Amino acid sequence: MKGLRWRYSRLPSQVEDTLSEEEGEEEAEGEEAAPAPVPAPEDPVEPQLAEASHVLGASEIRQLSLHLPPRVTGHSWSLAFCTARDGFSLRHLYRRMEGHSGPVLLVLKDQDGQMFGAFSPSAFRLSKGFYGTGETFLFSFSPQLKVFKWTGSNSFFVKGNLDSLMMGSGSGQFGLWLDGDLYHGGSHPCATFNNEVLARQEQFCIKELEAWVLS
């Protein structure tokens, strides 16, 4: 009987030892399964331009690249159209867009020296209605960069005809529009982007315009 009591008194100890060993194994396994700490974010990859911009400097390019969709991060920028090389013509801009699917970064400098523009996930083209996605946005440097993203209130992203190129709309006003000569343009607050007037005045004259294909 004493032997039985001895065995009985040892069982809890053996079980505790076993449980202690199992718990130790579980803790070890838990440590191995713990996710690795998230690495600190690296500096954004600066875009590579095929040629120099007449509108944007290195600082403006760096700031804009931070607001581009992640899918185009690190893509090279190719100058598809610029007024300094190709002249002031919207039709010529459309022709230079042929064969490109986008995305496109449109940058302008007006006669007052103000820099502003738009990002479109699709290449500019003639269209009967508006096209584009919620990745579309407007921006201006005044002098600090201001980016106006899609509000979700409507889908009036981009529309192009032979006489004008329009981006963003609401209440009969366009966030950004350019005429067929790519010389005159306008900017008004619109529901699509809830933007400010991009230029210093609602009506402006274009000094330089560039369209960069990001691919």
C-alpha cells in the first residue's frame, strides 16, 4: 500500500515535469513563429528621367514621386510631349500619346511662374465622355506641394476633345482645362477633387507644358 501511495504521490510531479517540458516547447515554438519586426521604411526610389524637365526641378520631382501610386514607384519617366520641342497643339499631344496606355504626369508652368498639373492613370485621348480612375489627382506648387485626390463624389476624371482637355468637374466648372492651342487654360474648384485654384488666377496662359509617360 505504501508503494501504491508512493506511486500516486509521484504522478503529479511527473505530470508537472511533462507539462513543464511541453510548455517550454510551446514557448520555444511560439518564439519561432513570432513575426519578424517590420523593417523601417526605406527612402523612396527617385524616378529616373530620360531627359531633363523644363518645368520641374529635382525637389519637385522628388515630392511628386511620393504621391504616385505604388505600382509606378521606380518607373522611368519618358517625355512623350513638351511644348518646347513639339509646339503648342493639343492635337499633337494626342498624337504623341498614341501607343501609350499610361499612366501620364502632366506638368505646366504658366506665365506667372506657377507650377501645377495632374496625374492620369490613362494616356490622354479623344473621348465622348469622361474616363479614368480614382488614382487621378491634381496638384500645384504654391510654393509648397499641394495634392488634391479624388473625393469620391463623382467620376469626372478626364475628358478630351479637339478643342480642350478637361480634368475634374462639378457645377459646370473644371478643376483643370486646357484649350486646343495649349496656350490658354483655366482652373476652378470642383467636386471631383475638392481642389483649390491651381494657378494664381482662374484663367492663365501656359509658358511650358510637359507630358511624362511613367513606364
